Amino acid sequence: MSLKVEIRKRYRDFELAVSFDTAGSSLGLLGASGCGKSLTLKCIAGVVTPEEGRIILNDRILFDAEKKINLPPKDRRVGLMFQHYALFPNMTVRGNIEAGIRRKEKRRLMLEYLTMMLRLEGKLERYPYQLSGGEQQRVALARMLANEPEALLFDEPFSALDAYLKNQLQQELLGVLREYQGDILMVSHNREELYRFCNKIVVAHQGRVIESGDKAELFGHPRLLTTAILTGCKNISRARKLTDYSVEALDWKLRLVTDRPVEDWVNHVGIRAHNLRPALDGERDNTLSVLWAELAEGPFENQYLLRCSSGEGACSLSWIVARKEWQGGLEKQAPARIMLPAESLLLLTDSNP
Amino acid sequence: MDWSPLWISLSTAVPATILTFFLGIFAARKITKVAGWFGKLLDILLTLPRVLPPTVAGFLLLLLLGKNGIPGKYLWELGIQIVFTRTAAIIAAVVISFPLMYRSAKGAFAQVDPSLIYAGRTLGMTECRIFWRIILPNAMPGVASGTILALARALGEFGATLMIAGNIPGRTQTMPLAIYMAMQGGRQQEAMVWVLLLIALSFVMLLLMGYFARGYRRSRRKENEPES
């Protein structure tokens, strides 16, 4: 099971040049809007033709510019779920699902099976606009599965939903996809979504793949500044290597000890807002004296903006702390020094490969 | 009073609209795919009858279909005369009403969400099926209002009809021509009857158009705001 993609496509003054391999697991493509994620999916599904490269699904060549192979979408056996589902508004749920059924002789069986699996009983004669967002998504999934695809592509599957529904639907979709045998490729700008659904993550930036790897590794130790930002790192400083196990954070005016060796390419250092903690008495390394600036209260966690007392005006850190922890003592006395634990530091570079 | 202009008008405008409907849809579908300057040229040529005086269209049609024209000459040799017949009136109405249908259909097709078409393709539907099952139904409000506009225009056609079909009472005299002739002959009351009838017909057609446009907006709104 694998989907190998290596394509190049020009679109006005934008150039898409991505390559990745799902290698039998579910792959997430993370990137900000406009980085070419949707275009990549359209190329794989065959509704847009790239200029160069190849797309291979389980040893079947879907596209090869050199060999002049370009299978039409219907022969690719690739299911694509569009961002807003693209259900046919003029057809009922039944019509939508039947439009996707590949083997027409199995129409009745397939429809029954999908209706049961995706809990669409009693909804078959409704039109898409009469369905809730979640139901629409299940119909889109049913229609896609009816076509018996060898790979499933999802384009921002949850962007059209509100937060409460999103969580519920993610659980549901996880359940359905667990049974699915083929490859899964999901694109999103939402890191949490991809973390939930995918094992491997590829980071795209301005039409190129800049970093990829196992999701835990990629979130834990990104190498590139852009990856750190896309995976949600809020605190970043320019940095300079001092020794093999220390750097100078230029924006924070601070010497930081690291637990990983500092490579020569390191020129930025970052730390996630969750990983900061108040400094204990006697701790000097990796600590910074701070002033309180802003508080953004959340239901379960608070986000603070800390201003460094030593640095210049621009130096600030974002700190996210659970409410519980806050109420258990921090509330009474705010820490004057904050700790940047060595094991949580991200050693980054801004030069893309 | 001779009621034949009503019957002649309807039996001209209705077949003309049916023809225009299919020709307009066909052209809108094909010409959108013709790229470059040639596509633009075709687009202008097909829209031209809308801005030209109908008499210009009538003149050109006479040149083509008259005894010395091509294909008029050959049709004449085969014993088929088109000029001054009901067929000529239908052709005139088609030519004049065509741009309305073509433009409306083109606009309506362009409005259809491309991801619906992409979805159809990935699901293995043929292009033909995608057109009849997805594009056309979803463009229906625009196509329907284009059809009504074309019908209204065909019913009101005067200039080109007069030139190529003539004004033969009982054969090619449509309602607009009857109004003109009645006034020429000083029969104002008779003209008034036709005028009121045409106003009533047009009123109904505009009412229908408004109905389609409303239905269209309603379905759009529901699509954009799914109940949750």
C-alpha cells in the first residue's frame, strides 16, 4: 500500500513542486492556506494535470509526464473529499451515493451497506441542504466509499464545522477510517486535526515540501523555523551557537543550555508556550526575569504574555498554563523568573533545504 | 376580428424557443471550451444579433436564404422556399432570441461550483452525464430565465420577421406585425386588443422569471448555511 507523489505544476506565478510517499500509513500534509495543498490533491485525483513528475498508487501509474501516462479521474480509483463536500445539491442523499457506486450491479447492496455504516437511515430521500454539517460529511464519505477507492484524500475535512461538532465528527471519522484498508492523505492547516488522523506528517510551504517525518518526532523536534511555527510554536528567538551544548538567544538576551548537541546550522531557538514554567529558587541556568504584560483567559488554560525585564521592548514570551495549576498557588504570587527547560528547547534554522 | 396572429405568433415563438434552448445550451457549452482569440471572436459573433438592429439580421438572412443566396439558391432548386413562410419567421425569431439564451446559459454554467464537476469526475461519471445530471440541473434557474427571455423576445420579434417572412395575414402576420398593420389601417381598437394581450403575456413571463430567481436564491442560501 503506497501512494508516491512527485509532481511539479505551475499556476500563474505560483509553482507547486512536492514529493512524498505515504508508505502505507496515513499521511498528513500541513501548510498555511495558499501553500498548494488543495492543488496537490486535485493533481492526485486527476482533475488538474501537473506539468512534470509522476504519481504512483500501489504500483499503478496514475500519471507520468515522461511516459505520457495520464489516467482520467474515473480510472484512478482515488476518492477525494472536497473542503465543502461538493454534494450534488440537486440530488437526494440516495442520488448522491448512487452517483458514486462503481459496480452498478451491486447498487442495492452497496447502498444498504453504506447507509448502515454511516448511519444514514431515514435520510436517503433528503436533499443536502436539509442535512446538518455532520450528516453532509457522512454522505460525502459514503459517496466516496461507494466508488471503492484505493486511496482517500481529504481536503480540510473539518474546516466547515463549528468546534463542538468538529470534535464529535473527528471521533466518528476515526472510527470509520480504522476499517479502511487503503492509503489516506489528509491536508489541513490545523495541526491538531492532522496529529489525530495521521502517523506521518509532511510540511508544505509556498508550494514545496520543507520537512517530513513521524508526527511525534516532527512536533517534538522540528528542524525548520517554518515547521516550528506551523506546528504551533509561539516563542521564537534568533540564536547563535556558543558551544556544543549552548546557544545565545539574541532576542531574549539569554544564554541557553541545551540537552541536544547544537549543530552548526542552528540560527533560531524556540520553545512551546506550554513548556515554560516558573523558575525554582536557586535555578540560574535558562531562566529569565519577566514582567506580566497581558492575560488572555481561557476556560481551561490561560495564556500570558510575559515581557522580559532585561531585554528590550520587543522581547516577550507567550506562556500557556492550565487553570488548575494557576489556581493552585501561582494566582497569589506571580513568578518573577521563568524557566526555559533545556529538554523543551527547539533548535531551528530558517534556511530551507 | 381575425385571431390568426395569436396562433401564428405562438406557433412561431414556441418552436423558435425550443430550437434556441438547445442551440443556446450547445453553444454555451462548446464555445466556453474554445480558447484564445478564436473563442472570443465566436462569442462576439453569437452575441451580435442582440445589439444589431433586427433589420440588419433580416437583411443578412434575406441574402442567405433568398433566391441568389447560399444555401437559398440550392434550396430553391430543390423546390424549398423559405422566404415569406412560417419557417422564415421561426428562423428570424431564433436568430434574434439566440444571444439571450446563449448569454444566460453561459453565465449560469460558469456559476456552477467547479468542485461539483470535479467530484463527478472523480466518481467516474462521464462528461456527458456530468453535464445532464450536474451542470444543467444546477444551472437551471439561469437557464430557465434565459429561456423565458428568449420566448419573450421571440414573441415580440418585428423587424427581422417583417423582412424575411413578410407580413402576410393568416400566414406570417404575427401579433407585433398585426399591431402595426392595424394602426396603419386606422383600426385602433384592434391594435389595442393585441397590445393588451402582449402586455399580459409579458407580465406573466416576468412573473415566472421572478419566481425562478427567488427559488434560486433560496436554494443557494440553504446551501451556504447548513443547519447544525
